[in-house]
Amino acid sequence: MADIFDDYRLADAWDEMFAAPGTPRACYNALVSVLQPMDPAELRFRADQLARVFTDRGVTFDYAGEERPFPLDLIPRVIDAMEWDLVARGVRQRVRALEAFLADVYGAGRVFDDEVVPWGLVYTSPRFCRQVAGLEPPNGVRVHVAGIDLVRDEGGRFRVLEDNVRVPSGVSYVIENRLAMMRTFPALFAEQSVHEVDEYPARLLAALRAAAPRGTADPLVVVLTPGVHNAAYFEHTLLARLMGVELVEGRDLFCFRNKVFVHTTHGRRPVDVIYRRTDDDYLDPLQFRPDSLVGCPGIINAARAGNVTIANAVGNGVADDKLIYTYVPDLIRYYLAEEPLLDNVESYRLDDPEVLGWALSALGELVLKPVDGAGGSGIVIGPRASAGELTALRARVAANPRGWVAQRPVALSTSPVLIGEALAPRHIDLRPFAVNDGEKVWLLPGGLTRVALPEGELVVNSSRGGGSKDTWVLTGPRSPEHASPTAAIPPLARRGAAPPATAVGRQSGPDQ
């Protein structure tokens, strides 16, 4: 019998499904046995069905000015129970440390006094908001929702690529992907015990209600959207509907005596919690951009008076700064007195003149990222850049070293993806979503696996034409194959050795 995997060739990276050609990893055995006898044309037919379902349900994204169904690959990504346990503990640890850091940055500033992080680095961050210094959230939570981007490196180990604690998006695709897969391809679930993902809206609503101002008996929660033209508008509408709360725009809100109200058909109602899906700059024209039409004037004063909670908190973007990212392992040790469970990608701070000089001479061997970039924008992958691109990059980095961070290129793990009527390896990452209610940090089992659909592409964001996979977290016992890999990482080829002080911490890198 024909095997759909006969012509599948492993790439020069860790393959999620196969340990060797024709040898699936233990957690994929049941899935491979279901897929093997299928005809490629049948898979293509089901994939086209999925696209039609997404179009009918409005599960789309904006790509190059055109609304398209978000590409969902039929082959799910599988993570076994024990490996997910490590991911969950590592993400929770990271969120707790970032919470403590944000409270410190906008409060006492111990992290500066103890010289863990230079104060100048934070105060020069484009995402630092002086407007909220000293503002204390009612239950102490600033990161109500976090999306921590992970990649698996050449040795099969999960590493943190970046942190997203402003307004991380993508969870709607996790929910819709699972729904579409169960309807279109129910046979895949027959022999599997997979964690469900539909608990997320209830968890998020509970966390938002727990964040309401003190003394509020029955909090009114709203989702604030920039409007229908926002690329993530589908997600805003879905979450509002699933949580059973109002979806509002800035024009629906107004402030009076440091309280926020929403216009309704029954008159004005006081708002207690705003789950905002707008950037800081557009949230309050009295504090930020005066030309903003998507925010609500006075909302920051209302939050400072303790009459409304904004989730995620204004000013969280300073923790998304990719230069701050290089300090997170140290922040975990400082605030939690623990060793990091998940390593960063090896990163280099270019505000050090010695490191800058080395990096400028080795741009062709590094990945350069703007510290305030999102959605893959501005990233330059040195080994794939042209001479002209590297020359232009060298000038930009030399002119503004604080605006860039350098990283070792990582061969992101690959997974089989249906391309036409054949399976081919494509690079993937993982964005787990964490919800913090003030008592504990809960992780949605699975998260969003994003796929770089063009061959050889390493940037997985939808803005680059990427797609996604349904992510399965199995409930069964751990397989021996998924013990933490210990294979050494191939050394980075360099023109000169990197200064030892630039390797950050004990590190051995969606779109917002």
C-alpha cells in the first residue's frame, strides 16, 4: 500500500514527527498510522474544505491588503504530556518574573539599585510609559495574558525566542483550528487522548473579573477593539462572544469624574475592566497620541484613581523590548531565586562597544532584530541577506546600537506540511498562551503553532504569509524518546571570537 510519507525528506533541522526517515517519534505513532494509507488527493480535498470553513466563519487575516482564510495545515503538531509539563512550568516561571519586573520598573526600582538591569536601558526603551509610573493594579496583575514564543533548536530543546506581554494575539486561531479539525478530520482524534482548548475564554473572563477594582461585586468587563479594519478583529469579536461580554470601540466609551462608562441602549453603564486590544499609543489621547480616534480620553486617569482596570496593563511593552529579553534569565534568578527552566536563544547586547564592533564584523553570521519590532518586522537574517542589505544594516546598527539585538541563527524545527498534494518539511514555532488571575498562571494546553509556508523561510508570522497547525498536547505518560535532549549545538562560525561577556546569562530568540 502506498505510504503518504514515502517521498517526505527530512530537512537539516530537528524534525518534530520523525526521528529518522520512516521512524516516527513515539508520540506520533498513532497519528502516522492513521495518515499513512491516505491518498494525497484526499488530504488536498480536506485541506480545501478547511479553507472554505474558515472563509465561511470569517477566520481570516489581512495579508498584503487582502483578507484571506488563515492557512491551517492538516497535519497536527503533537507534544507529549511530560514535555508539555516542562514548557508549562518554564512559561509560568517567566511570566512570574516579568510580572515582578514590571511592578519594580513602575514602582520601587530595586532592580536598578541592585544593578541587575541598567536604569538607562529601561528609560530609553521606546515602550516605557512614564504616564503610568506608580500606578498599582487592583490585584497586582499587569500581565493578564502572555504569549511566550518558543522554538525548538537543532538539539530538540525548547528555547524562548521572545516575550509578548502587551496585546498578544493568535488564541482565536487555536480555538478555531481545533473546531475545524474535529469537524473535517474526526478520524485523527479516534486513537488519541488530546487536551481540549475550549476552556480558554472562561479562564480569561475569570482572570479579568478577578482584576476588577476593589469592592466591585459584579464587574462589567468589555473588550476594546480598534475596529473592523484591525488585522486581529476576528479575534476580538470571537473572544467577546465566547466570554459573553460587550465588544466596544473607543467612541462607545467616555470618562466622567475619573470613571469610565459605556453607552448602551439602556443608558450609560460603569465599566470596571477593559480588555484592550489597542496599543498604548492610541489608548488615551490625553496621555499619548492626541490624534488617536480609537481610544478613550481620560482612561489613564480613571485607572490611576482605581476606578477601572486596563488589561494588559499600559506600559507592559518595556518587558517586550528585545534588549530586556536578554536580561530575563537574570530577572528569574533575582526575583524568584530560581534557575531558568527554558533558555533564551544566545543573544548579544550591542550597547557594549566591544560587542558592537564584533557584531558589525560578523553581520553575515547573525540574526539582527529591532528591539521594538513585532510581527517579524525589521528582522535581518544575516546568512540569507545580500551584500547590499548587510551594508545598509551595518549603517543602521552603528547609528543606533540601542535599537538592535543580535542572536545566533537557529534552525527552527520542522514539521510535515501539505504543499500541493505532497508533504514537505517547513519551519515552525510555538506560542503558548498564559492567563494570570493573580493567584496562579494557567497555560492553555497547546498554544498556536505557526508555520513558515515558503520553502526555507524562518519567519513564521502571518504578515510573511505564514500559516498554522493544530497543536495537540497528549494526556498520556511520557515516552522515553522525549527526554530532554543533550546534544551539543554546532558552534557559530565567526570571523573573530565573541567577547565572553556578551553571552547572556547561562544561555547555552506572531505577531503581537
